[in-house]
Amino acid sequence: MRQILTPIVLVLLAVVLWRTVPMTAPEEISAIGRHFVEHGVAENRGANIVTSVIVNYRGLDTLGEVSVLFLSVAGAGFILRRRTGLTLETPTPASELVETGARLLFGPIVLFGAYIFAHGHLTPGGGFQGGAVVASAVLLLLLAERDRALAHNALGWIESLSGFLYVLVGLIGLALAGSFLSNKGILPLGAWNSLFSAGLIPVIYMLVGLKVGSELAALIDTMMHSGEPAATETEEARP
Amino acid sequence: MIEPTALYTITGGLLILIGFAAIMLKRNLIKIMLGFVLVEAGVHIMIICFGYIPGRTAPIVDSPNLLTDAAAMTAAPTQFVDPVVQAIVLTAIVIAVGVTALMLAYVVRLYGTHKSLDVGRYVSLKW
């Protein structure tokens, strides 16, 4: 049954895609994209227009996106929190070289991630990308030293605080400039293409970077330590 | 000579089809999850293609003319690709990461309960 239905569904899907998706490049960019490109620099003073769109014009959408990421990470953590029933074999300890190398690289990688999310308004990159780089440093450290425990409380605090400050910045915009997450007249826009420019955009993107980095780090830690004895205490306490 | 946009769109469409084939045909839960990841990748490529115009650059301004010069402001929409679709795809990628993590967590949990990755072994929702 499945072998018959699958090709039919795939052929129908291919026909739908073929008939609906345009195959030629558009002549012009969309009207709203046109506005962003024409006025983005004058309004926000950020060199990277994509960042202006994400953090300013569609800032509320980005707040929702951060919430979705938070929810999915919280969901994964909730699913894996109790005993998963997996008994992992004791991993072979990494060699001295790997451990020292990982510790040596951890700092520079975190610094690089911070660089990416602090320069999101100037170069390609931003909070999400920088946060992912920071989390990759944590992953490297955890792969080298399997029994290293992350400070979950600290990660939770960083995450909650940055999320709270994101909303607070939005409310300040609502109070001072009349619209949620507004960028008008709250911080000086600064000179074009300098680190301290674009008003609130780098502030918000740094908060997003901290939030995404701590969320993904906590997620990696939860996934690597699921099924270990330390995670089973809550299971036994239940009736 | 095939047009670049057509090439990229067809690539995205093929990735979507391969992903759906994996979702429907594979029995291993991890391979089904990878099918979803392929569909996501294909959709991202397709959305990017909606705003891609050959010969134009990414919307990152490299000269301060846009601040003062009215002629540069009217010329700007002819040098850059559409920033809106790029922002949308960035959003979509982040959400895809979250969804993938959630799916993986479910796979780990299911493997813990039934000690099997075969989707045919999970019959409790079957009718």
C-alpha cells in the first residue's frame, strides 16, 4: 500500500510545486523590500539591512521566534529530564591532547561568537549565528570532557534575563517612541558603519545572542547527559 | 544554458521531494527525522530564490551615500537582492533547529521506552 501511495503523493507534490513556484528571477524586489533598502540606512543607520529588518521592522516577529526556540528547547529538556531508559556505556576518556586543546579553544570560540553577535548590524551574522557559535564551543568542551557539568542555574539566569531585557527594551520603545521595539530617538544612531551605531539594534541582537547561546548550550547539555544516573532522582521521587 | 534561479528552485524542489520520500518510505525514526530536515532545507532554498536576482549583491550597504544622496537612494533597489526573504529564512532556520531538537528528543525518549527505532514497532496509535 505504502509503495503505491508514496509515488502518487510525490508526483502530485512535484506537479503542485512545478505549477506554483516561479522559475524565473523576479524583475524587481518586492515593494516592502524596496522600502527597507531605500530607507533602512537613513532610518536605522545599520549597514546590514537584513539585520534592520529582523531586529527593527520585524522585531516583534523575532521576539516570537525567540519564544518558539525557547519553547522547543524547554520541551526537549522536559522530555529528556526524566530517565530515558537508555544506559550509555561509559565513554572512553579523551586523551590529554583533546582535553587541553578543547579548553584552549573554548575561550577564542566564545569570543568569536560574541564578535559575531556584536557586529550583527555591520556584517553578515547576528544574534542567532553568534549564539550558535557560542553553543558550539560548549559542545566542543562537553565532547572532550564528558563528565563536565554545566552551571544550569547560571545558564537559566542568562537566558531569562536576556529575554526579560528584550521585552523591557521593547516596552521602553513603546513608552518613549510610541511603538513596541521602536528604534527612534532612544539611543543615538551614531555614525554609519561603526560599532556603536544603529541605536538599539546591536543591544537587542546581543541580548538575542546571549539568549540563543545559553539556550542551545543547555540543550546540548541536556541531550548529552540524558539517561545518566544523576537525572533519575526526580523519577524515583514520583509516586 | 539553464537560468540560475531555475536551477536553484529545482534543487530546492528535489530536496523537498527526497525529504517527503524519506518521511513516507523509511522505517527508522532518525531517517524520518532527517527527511524533515531535508524538506526544511529545500523550502529555505526555494524561499531565498523568490528574492534572488542574478548579478545583485547581498543587502549590506557598503557606502554611506544612502544617508544623504537622493540619487543613491533611488538606485539602491537595483543593486541589492530582496532583504525580506532573507530575514524570513533566518527566522525559519532558527525554528527548524528548535523543531529538529524536539524531534530528536522524542526519538531518544521513544528508543528508551521500546528499545527500537523501527516506526512499525510503535503500534499504540495505529487504527
